[in-house]
Amino acid sequence: MMDAIQTDTIRLIEWLSQFGNDPKGGVSRLLYTEEWVDAQRALEQYMQEEGFTTYYDEIGNLYGRLEGSQYPDETIVSGSHVDTVRNGGKYDGQYGIIAAIMAMKALRQEHGEPLRTLEVVSFAEEEGSRFPYTFWGSKNLAGMAKKEDVQEIQDFNGVPFVDAMKQAGFGFRDESSTLRSDIKAFVELHIEQGSVLEHEQLSVGVVHSIVGQRRFTIEIHGEANHAGTTPMGYRKDAVHAAGRMIQQILDLAQAYGDPLVSTVGKIDVKPNVVNVVPGNALFTLDIRHTDKKELIRFTDEVTELMKRTAESLGVEITIDMWMDEDPVPMNAEIIQVLEKQCEKHHIPFKLMHSGAGHDSQIMAKFVPTAMLFVPSRKGISHNPEEYTSPEHLADGIRALTYALYELAYEA
Amino acid sequence: MMDAIQTDTIRLIEWLSQFGNDPKGGVSRLLYTEEWVDAQRALEQYMQEEGFTTYYDEIGNLYGRLEGSQYPDETIVSGSHVDTVRNGGKYDGQYGIIAAIMAMKALRQEHGEPLRTLEVVSFAEEEGSRFPYTFWGSKNLAGMAKKEDVQEIQDFNGVPFVDAMKQAGFGFRDESSTLRSDIKAFVELHIEQGSVLEHEQLSVGVVHSIVGQRRFTIEIHGEANHAGTTPMGYRKDAVHAAGRMIQQILDLAQAYGDPLVSTVGKIDVKPNVVNVVPGNALFTLDIRHTDKKELIRFTDEVTELMKRTAESLGVEITIDMWMDEDPVPMNAEIIQVLEKQCEKHHIPFKLMHSGAGHDSQIMAKFVPTAMLFVPSRKGISHNPEEYTSPEHLADGIRALTYALYELAYEA
């Protein structure tokens, strides 16, 4: 039997999923599209009906506000992003918006007006699925997005970002205006998109930090040769070098263990035919860690390994680091609140890091920020198969509710 | 200063290269095309002018014959294939035809009629560049080609093999007819297509065997996962497995050393994006050796290694062997003739194997067969950059000439 929270959650998720319901599967709700506008309008109306005061900022982030009775200028914000990837799931992003609405609504029903202002945020964009830009929503709230970042970019159909924004009824933030100083805390509830909670049979993850990421493209330049007539000793085999490097990097990553992860996601070989010793090989390397020092140490070690392997196999190597983002720790005080409330209310949880990027990593640079995770079945996300059980969805909302109570209702 | 043999060779090679001279570079002379017909007709006419009796067989192999005075029914054949790959070089194939004509012409000028019949062959096809079929020329002479092998195949423009053949004026061999029993020896002169002779600064290679080949497609089935949220311990990373296998296979191949060669020419990863742990990886494996027992031993060892690696990384593997050709030894008596003549005439040579396939591997199953190589600059072939110096071209022709003398003029 589902309890009321579970039933309400499922109902609201199904309701919101109709905006962008994709005949090819899942939800496709890309920034500033018709489906996106419909979803924000529907959320706006729903929040109004539930007694929230709603408004948009210039770029289209939607807010729903319950004014604080004692400290109206101290705001506790919760929410997530309303956009999805193409053929995404029903939970990534929108669950955090629905959860914030449900938590605040329940608190007001049970406890009346909060002491501090409570505010839902439905961020315009996080995924970077339509335009080559990510975190447009939270970066605008945090004052980190710049006009010039998006002024020249277009979507896959050649529609300029600026035109899409205007079409949806929004415009640029006034970069000369003062940023909000009222936000005292941001708490984001999101699906884990990994399988750690599922493996450990826990309902909730309290996120202590979001990993830093470094991304590389490694190119190996050897010499293409005939696969039959070139003795092993005469070869400059780019794939032999790539194979050895990949093996070394991923073996070392296994030895490092959590929280380090390292991925070789892409390999391209030239000429890529069965009977030619490959002259060129390219692969990508994605390295993540919660500790910048460890991220650097691992990077240095694998760089050294790759150079030595290239030398020993007589090939040239170029290593291009094209992403270098620092780890982002969550706010210690809010983490304590989240842990305390989970313990107090017997919600099975663990302290963990996030291996994926979230709006919280932007918000954390702006205001005290923390995150909660709920399990993802088989770790699947960005896919119509994305799923979290009603029990876990409800446990996440309960944890959020108790935390928001402590943050907004306690003196 | 070039001597007469060098000058004549270069002139004939340039002359024959005009048939299929490709504006995009090199020579493109695919089976039964207009360029191919022109080349065969030109060779036919040239041989007639030089006093050879010429004829085609049913499928379009061209022969030029100098009748033996004493043993007319004992025929010594030399030649190679007239077709090229697309944008191929000026030496692969046609050099062996020109060399045979020049050698036989020189022998008759110097020594008159041979005791045994001498015959040039210009094989219709070896490369498999137009249709998915190789060795069409030699397989027909050796009675190994079957109508049904080509009856359904088409070229890249959808032209059926049979139509192209008829268009060029040829048809199928009568499979019920008796095969030739007059051929006592076949000697093929060909470019090495490798860099062994160049590295060792030798003019000629006497081929003792053509490698056996095994080709495999290896597919690894792991699990696609988020590159950030999936701890190393939870992964079933197809690329980690592929990297380790490739490293093990190619390290082992280096340890085996000559004449074993092993090549991973092709890798395809799915989904092949930077931030997803790859769920699937496919790679090809090409293994060659002159000794079947060693070919099997290496195959067994790498199969065992791959299975163990798959097991230790928790992925599934399928290993598909789709080519298994035995090594082909050349005829010991003709090898002796070739070695003896090179020694006697101070042509710097070495006994070596062929790592590439040649018409000789077909002919060797039919008649006593041997091969000579000349160096390829940097080992390059199947490319407009293919080059052999005039000195080496001439040394190859001299070695062939002396050998044909011994085979056709000595009692």
C-alpha cells in the first residue's frame, strides 16, 4: 500500500511528465521549447493554487514563495531544474521541484507560516541538451552566467539561443543589478543517477561534496603499416600504445578506489581496418575525485605512465586537458541538519559524494548549499528506464521536509 | 647512370601505369573495368610485337608464350596480377608481369628458343578491390574458383560480377574441363610491401613460405554506466577489458617475435562518448605465422588470456574466427634455384617469408611455386607513394632471368 506522500508524488510526477512526453520514449523538455514553457506555466499555476506567491526572473527561472513571518528576508530555497535531456526520464530534475513544493506545502499545512521565507525554484536549464551551455538556470541566479557566453550559440537546428529565449518570453539578466542576498540556504533533492544507494539498500544519500572533473583527449601518432609484412619490431602501433595506456590508467584507478573514478569513454582508431597496423589512435579520459589534491596526483601519475608507454613503444603522444573543474564541498552546517533529521526520523541514509554535476555545485559558490539523493534503479538515468521506487521518493521528500522545518521553522 | 634493364623497366612500368592513371593519385585498375581491359589489350599487343604467342583463358587471364624447342609440354610460368587496389601504386602486381616479359625476352635474345616452354601470365585479379572476392585470376588457373562463389556478388555500384565479366568480353571457365598439366614451375616476382629488405639493405628476398592467417572479431559485452556516479568496483567496463586484452595480445606477440605478427586494426566502442562507461567494445585481431603449429599455439594462448581477462573484469566475450588460412610453403627445389642464382650472380638476398597474401599461395597448391621479392621503400604499398628503386627493380629481374634460364634452358 502506498501512503499519501507516495501517491501524491507519483501523481505529480506523472502530471508534470506530460509536458514533453516524447512519442519516441521518455520526456524531452529542452530549454525554451513549447514543452518547456508549458511545464513552467503548469508549475506556476499549481503553486499559485497551493498558495505560493510565484514569479519568474528575467531568464525564466520560476519561483514559488511562502513568506517568512519572522525573518522574511532570510530565504531557504529548494528545487532543481525543469529541463530534461532528449528522451530523458521522469525523475532527473523535476522530482526535486515537485519534492520542494510538496515539502513546503506539508510544512505550512502542519505548522503554519514559516519563520523564514521558503522558496521553491524551478531552474530553467541544467543539462545543456539544446544549446552547448550548461547550468544556465543556477548560473543566472548565482550571477555567474554572462550574456556573451550564449550570444553566439545555436541549437542543432540553427536556432540562436537569444531567439529561443525571446520566443519563450524571456531575456537577459541585468548584469549590473545586485545579486540576491536573502538566500541563506539552498537544498536540492535529486536522483542519484548511480547505483550506490541501491547496492547498499539505503533510501537517502546526504551529499558531502560534488566531484571535481578533468577531461582529456589523448592522441597517439604512430605509423600505419601493412599488418602482414611489418615485423613486430618495426612497428609504431598506435593501438598497442593505446591498449597499454588504457589498461594502466584503469588498473590504477581501480587501485585508487573510491571516490576516484576514471573512464575511457571514446576511442577512435585510424584507419580502423582489420589488416593495417593503426597509425593513429585517439581516446578520451574522464577523471573525477572529491579531493583536488588526489585529482591532481592521479592525473600526474597517469600522464607519466602514458609518456613512458609512448616512449617505450616509439610513438608520439599529445595530451590535451580541455576540462578542469574543482571539487565543490557542500555546506557543513546544512549537511549536519540533513544527517540529524535522517537519524531522528529513522530514514536509512549514508553520507556520500556526487559523481555527477548538479545545480548545487553552482549554488554552493553563491550560498550555503547541500544535496540529498534518492536511489536510481540500476543507476540508470538520462533514459526512459530511469526509475526510483515510490518508497524512496517519499523518503527523500520526508528527509527534505524535516530539514526545511529545521532551517525555516526553528529560531 | 641507369643500365639498360633499369631504363627499360621504368619505361614499361610508366607505360603500363597509364591504364588506370587516377586523377586522385596512383593507379586504379579494377577487375573488368575499361582501364583493366585496356591494360590487358596493351600487354597482349606488346607481347605479340616481342614475338610471344598470346591468348586469354575464359575468365580473362592473359598469357604470352615462347614455345619450348625440346620439351614444349613442360611450361615454366612467371607473372603476377594486372589489377590494382583503388589509388594503388605502380609496382604491386604489374611489376611481376613486366619482369617476366623482360626476362623471357632477354633470355631468347641471348640464348634463342628455350628447351622448355616459357610463359608469361597476367592474372586478371588478385586484390579483391572491386568485388568481395580475391585471387580470381590464379584460382581459375588452379581450378579452385567456382561459379557459385561470384554469381551473386556485386561491386560498390551494384554491378553484378557476371555482368562486368561479360561486358569485358569474358565468361566462366568450364569447370568440367581438365586443368593444365603442363606447368612445371611458377615463379612470381613481386614487391615486398614490407620494410625488411630495406632495413637490411638487400636487393632481393627469396620467399620460403607465405604466412597462414587467422582473423577474429572479438566482442566484449559489459554494461554502459554513468562515468561519474558509478564507482570503479561496480563497473563492467568493456573498454577496460579491451585495453587489457589488446595489451596482453600485442605484448605476447612481441615476445614471440618473428615470424609471428599480430594486429588489432579496428576498434569500435559503444556508445563512444566521453562521459559514459562503455557497455560494448569490438576489436579485430589478425594473426599470421609461417608455421601452423605456432599459429595455433599463439591463438590458443591469446584466447585463454582474453577469457581470463573477461572473467576477472566481469564482462562477457565472444570470439569469432572468420578467417583461417594455412601457411603455404614454397617449392624447395625452386627456392634452391633462386638462392643459387642470386649467390652466383652476387645479388644481395635473404631467405624470408611473405607476410602478405599473393597469387603464389594459390598456385603453390597446383604446381611447384616460388616467389622473389624486391624492396618497398618504407614498406609502403597500396598507395601512390609505393616505390622501388630502379637498381632493386633491375636486380629482381636479373634474379628472375637467371632462375628462368636454369628452369627452361638447362636439360
